[in-house]
Amino acid sequence: MTTFFISDLHLEESRRDITDAFLHFLKDKAAHTEALYILGDFFEAWIGDDEHTPLQDEIATALKSLTDAGVTLYLMHGNRDFLIGEDYCDRVGGTLLDDPTVVDLYGTPTLLMHGDSLCTADVEYQKFRANMRNPQWQAMFLKRPLADRQLVARQLREMSMAKNQGKQEDIMDVTKDEVVRVMEEHGVQRLIHGHTHRPAVHDLEANGEPAQRFVLGDWDTHVWWIEVGPEQAPELKKEAFR
């Protein structure tokens, strides 16, 4: 059996092709694995577990079928869906992981992150991130009527898209020194993350030894995943949408 990692699907009603690709991925590949890790930005937006759109319900049903069949499911917050809560995880039979989290992946300690906290050169975003992750702000936001939250989510998305258009590309990528610092803080030689939409495998040095950073791709035109097994090193894979 193997373990799969995915991130940055950005599921939304306007991209039915991504939803269909994910549902096919569950049946064709994930159903035959030991565990599936979703490392953030699974949904393009999430304003609370009390929202039940047709897309959300469809995805929840598919994930519950996966976990009922014996596949272990883990979810991590991204910068788009950081309000996914325990209610949703219970609904789909999954476990919510902290960002960052270290897991024992077939004997190798592996650091899992969404990846946005590694982009320290984007100072403006890091300030915004700190505000959005404040428990008090989140509690107040979740108490607002659903329609109000939907409006705020649309406004924040429009603001984010406008600001990103004017940013230099390197600012929105990870800071290499921060990558090394975090890996050494957690004492690991392997890191898996998403967020940047720049799929690749990077060789580096951490803790005075060779290390690797695996970056997942976003599901815009291709399915991206990492597969690893007891006797199988992590492999970054992709397929075109079917």
C-alpha cells in the first residue's frame, strides 16, 4: 500500500472540470491507497462548516465513501480554506492536521505544510495571514450570517487577485532560508508542501545533511500528486484531466 499527497485543487462551482478530475482520482487511484493527505486549498473558499452548497455536499459524500472503504484521510488548512473545522472533518471521516505537522512516513520523519508561511518575503501577506488565523477574528466571523460571510469571502478573493497581479514572482515563492530554518527546527530531511503552484523536487541541505523539498502542483489543467510507499521513495506525478 502507498500514501498519496495532494493540494491546491481550489474546488469551486465554476470549475466543474477540476471536480470531475478529483472524483475520478478518488475512484481510480486514491481508493487503492493506505492514506490520502490534502495539504490545503482544497476548496477555493470556505466560510464555515455550516455552509452546504451542492458542490460541498458532493465532495463530502465522495470523501466519506473513501474513508468508509478504509482509506485514512487527513486535511490541512490552506490560505483559502482555513476555516474548515472539526464538524466537516467528522462528516467526511477525516482528521484535521496542524500546519506544520511531522509524520512518520514509512520510517522517515516528514514535515507537512501548506506552504504559505514559508513565503516570508511577502510581508504584506504574512500580516494578513496572521490576522486571518487569529482565533478571536475567526470566532467573530463565524458568528456572522452566512450571506455576510459569503460577501466578505468574495471581497477578500477580489482583493487578493488584484494584489497578486502587481507582485514580483519571487516574492510569492518560498524563502529558501525559511525552508531550512523550519526543517532544522523540526529536525527533518524531507518537506512536502503546496501553495506556490510550482511543482518540483528541490535538493538542499538541512541539519548539516542532504535534504529534499517536494512541492505539489495546483489542479488547473493537470492532476498533481505525490506517491510514497514502504519501499518507494516519494515521487511527484501528474496526469492531464480526463
